[in-house]
Amino acid sequence: MKYAHLLLFFVFSPFISDGQHTVIEEGVGVGQLKIGQTYKEVEDILGFAGNLKTYDDYLAEELFNESPEIALECALGFDYYVKYEHLLTLPISYVFFKDNIVSQIKISSFPAYYFPVAKDAQTKTGLNFWASNKEVIDVYGDPELKVVYDGLILDAYFYFENGITINLRENDYRSAHIYTKPDQGIIENFRKAF
């Protein structure tokens, strides 16, 4: 039994940094998972391959073929993605690939059983899941774009310069989107969707 505990320590310890927190680095990545890595590197870091899905799958299964122009991940573009469910080492929900390298990462405190993992995740600037919208603004300033999505459960504060979008539910930070700073043309086109 003591060997099982020791094994678990070594399995989970690579995901923990900054003492006890998993660091969400704006514009860079989450823990050891970084933008720019290959699919094989992601598989090695997360411990399993996941199920690759196409851009068209994303439109059908995640956006229900409605309004891809209001989804930043679509505006930034990707070739395929992996949806990670039941991953209990990092609060990763989606990893997007373009030209066979990681281009975007989405993290989440949903569903409820993610709490033990999500509670120890913190942005490099010190923001924790469940922070209030006031705390988000205290850390990042006023968003470059703020969107209240009618009929959807999350609203979004876009910080393009930082490479992070903070998603809020009932004014609490519940998920985020990590990406490298987009070029100005992409940002302007995305703004026009609203």
C-alpha cells in the first residue's frame, strides 16, 4: 500500500509547480503543458492520447453549428482538438492543435468533481478559480472586450494582450482560454462579431 502512495506521488508531482499550485501561465500554458508542443508531447504529459476531433466536429458537437464567429477558438483557427474528460491531474478541458502543435488550451473548474484539481490551479498573476469579477479586474484591469452571451452560462472577459480569456458564471471565474496574443487583424474581425 505504501508503494501505491509513493507511485501516486511521482505520477502527480510533475503537474504541481510553484510549491503546491498548478500554474496557469497566460499566453503560455498550464503546468508542463505548453502552447507549441506536439501531440506526442501532450500525450506524454497528460498520460493518455484522448480522442482527436476535427474543426467540423467542434462546430457540430460543441457549438451546435451556430455562430462560430463568436467563438474565439474558431477565430484563432485550429485543425483538430482533443476534449479531455475526467482528467484528474490538471483542469484541462480542451487542447487545440494547428499545424500539429498546441495552439490553444481551455481549462475549467467544471464539473463539480474537478474541484480538488481546480482549487489548486492559479494563474501566474495569482488568480484562482472562483475569484469574483472584481478580483479578475483587480488582477488584469478592464477587459479589452467584455461579452455577455445571451442564453449561455458563461460570460467572457477577453485579455488578448495577455493571451487569456476569463469566463465567468454568476460573476465568478470558472474557466479560461489560453492562447498566444493574436494579431490585430484577428482581434478586429472577432470584435466585429459583437
